[in-house]
Amino acid sequence: MHISWLICLIGIPVVYFRDGLNLLEKTFLLVGLLMFFWFLYLALCFLFHRYSLRNPEARSAFVKLDDIAKGKEIGSYLEGW
């Protein structure tokens, strides 16, 4: 959801102030970018859960965390790539 805000804040002005595209093309471009970033985010979430939460102990420890701690955990895992 937070990626959507970034796309809207950055992508909408870029797409709508760009010359050479009509309104339909601009709309498809914006929706396509939004769907691409949502898919990328979903794929990263699946990879994180598949590879780091295989054993039940790690899974239960992750579920017990609050949302901010979960975000930090996922961020530190992705930083390691």
C-alpha cells in the first residue's frame, strides 16, 4: 500500500506532464506501473516468507512481533541481499 503512494506522488506528475501520449495511453501506463510494483512487492513478500520462515519457531516469533518490528525485520532481510 505504501508503494502505491510513492507511485502516485512520483508517477502521476511524470505521466501526465509528459508530451506525446493521449489520456488513454497515460492511464494504461500508470496502471501498468502500479500493477508491476504491486506484483514485485508481492513476490518479495512470498520469497521472504518462503525462505526465512520455514521452521515453526521462526514463524511463531515473527507473528508475535508488532507491525513496526515486522517491517524492520523484513527490511533488514532485504538489505542483506
